[in-house]
Amino acid sequence: MPAALLLLLALAVEPPARPGAAPVAPPPTGAPADLVVAGVVVGRTPERSSAILASGGRTRTVGVGESVFGGQLVSVSPDGAVVAFGETRVELRLPATATPALPARPAVAAAGRPSLPAGAPPEDPETPAREMSKVEVQRRLGEEMTRILAETAVVPVLEEGRVVGVQVTRLPEGSILTDAGLRTGDVLTRINDTEIDGMATLIGLWPRLQSASELRAVVVRNGQPFSLLVSLR
């Protein structure tokens, strides 16, 4: 599964509940005791920002000004979000990225590698095409989803007022995201011939990609466009 699709999963799939996790501090009146921020999307203007919030085993993606878990999302920053419960504002911080990296995994065989369509950018030699098992991808997502949600952040990239992609500003090293080829700083511009002109397009792609056997993403890395290719078996 390509990095683009895995990033989509990180933004759209509910994280597994973590029973027994105690809040860092006693919550204010009206705020759920287990309310946490699992991810953020920081827009160019405050009202275009959104956050992924989790409580009671549920996850909600909301924009600034929208209601969530009995409160209202007030603001979003690269470090977290602020939710208001009446007159009380609760500041939620993304977990520190000091989580130990997962052990290095063996390189994925390139058998059945997909081909580049005509006119597509070249592959980055450091992230060549690879083959992945759907079963293995699902297993790893189940194990790593909480960490991916906590440590991944993206922001829209604009040209002349138009969104032309989303940039990955934070990424958990050693996760299936990096194994699939995604790198911090990458700007995702296209998935399987669909231009990424906003988060709605990115999220809307997920149902159409579930049955795909070959997935392609285009990223701009250090100013140079590259193709990320994955064959699913």
C-alpha cells in the first residue's frame, strides 16, 4: 500500500482504544476525562484548520468552530488543539515524538513491481517500487495506528490561492508510513491520477482505492517530483 493511502488511513481510521490510560491532569468540568488530540491539519488560515480528537473509543475529525464531544474546537496549531467547554478552554497537546523507533524491517521484494505510466515523474532511488501483502499491511496498521495518528501532521500547500497538495510535516519513523516510502517534508500531489486539491479529495479517495492492486502516488521531495509505486498482493 502506498504512503499516500497509508497517510489517508492515519487521518481517517479510528485509533484503537487504550484502556487504563490516565489523563495527564484532572479534566475541567464538562470535558471528557480521556479526551486527546490524535492528529492535526493546520490550514493557511485558522478557520481552515482541523483536528482529529478521540474520546471513549470514538474519533472525530472537526474543523475550527465545530462541536465535538460536548465542546467546541477553538484553535489548531502544529503542537495540538484547544477545545472550549463553556467558559473553560482545554489545551490538548500532541504526544511528544520521543517514541522509540520500531526495529528495522527487511527490505520488501520488488517482484511484481508496477510500471510507471507515460509522463510520470521518475522513482526516487531511495524509495523504489515495492510489493506488499494486504494482510501484512492490515496487521501493521492495527499495531501502529495509535502511534501514526499521534505523530503524523499535514498542512495544505497553496499556489496562487489554490491547494495543489498536502505536505507531511511530522511522521513517525520506523512505521509502515516510512516503510512505504513517505518522508517528512514530502508534498503529496497526486494519487492514482487524482490531483490532491484538498483534504476532502484525499479522504474521499479511500473507498475507491480499497480494491486497487496497483497504487501510484506523486510527491514533491526537496523540490523534485517523484513517483511512489506499490503493488498489492
